[in-house]
Amino acid sequence: MRTKTWEISDELWEKVAPLIPDAAQRREVGRIYKRKPGGGRKPIYGDRVYFSAIVYVLRTGIIWNALPREKFGGLGSSALHERFQEWTKAGLFAAMWKMGLAEYDELEGIAWKWQSADGTMQKAPLALESVGRNPTDRGKNGKQKTRPRRRAWGPAVATRHRREHP
């Protein structure tokens, strides 16, 4: 069976796990906390669940609120987005990008003297596969029904501008 493009392999997780900041590193400097680091209830979801869900959202192109909770053990979209913002602020994704560039440079080599960038705007290619059809598309084919008019005949002039004299 083919692996889905948003699933995290053990090999990738072994490379990413050391880059993820721990809870002590996520604490804001200068903020006064009521509990010591590590205090309070233990987290329900591990970092791998969060990372898998973030990759799922980014790879499929769905909005954060459309995250299918059943795929990630009930993880909510707002908690996921908060963790995404924390990790972005901590530089996780920039570090992953640098790590990927270094690995690719080692394997294939990168022409660092000349680079170009390209982009496109289109629908997310995997969104339909993962979340289904757009709920606002109700499968209506063709034209909408025409409503019956009050009278069978229409006026000779479609509209009349009030400021213009006939």
C-alpha cells in the first residue's frame, strides 16, 4: 500500500524530533508564570501527533478548522494552530528547511551561485482527497429554475431611467 503524502515516516521523525523545542524552551522570556516548568497536567498529545497534524494541514491545503479530529486522536484545530505558531516562532520550520537544504546539497549538490523562484496559485491538489467536496456545492447541474412571473406579458421597455424624459 502506498504511503499518503501527509503521513510522517519514522525516518523523517528521527530527523525532526531533535529540532522540536521542548516545553521549557516554549516559555516566553519575561512572562511571570504561576507554576514551575513542568508543573500542571501532563500533555495529552505528543509532539509527533502535533507534527503529523501540521504536516497534514499544510500538505492537503485545508483550513485549520477543517482538521479531521478522528485522524489525530481528537486533537483540536485551535490547539494545533497554537502549537504551529509556537514552533514557527521558535524557528523549527526554518531549521527543518536548512536541514533539508544541507541534505539535498550533500546528495545532489545545489548551484548556490544561481537560483530562481517560481510559484502558482491554484486549488490545493490533495484537499478534495482528504476532506471531500465543498459543502456549498450541492450538486446542482445546469441553470436554476425560473420563477413564474405575476403576469404572462412583459413591458415593451425593460427599464426606464427616471431622470431621463421619454
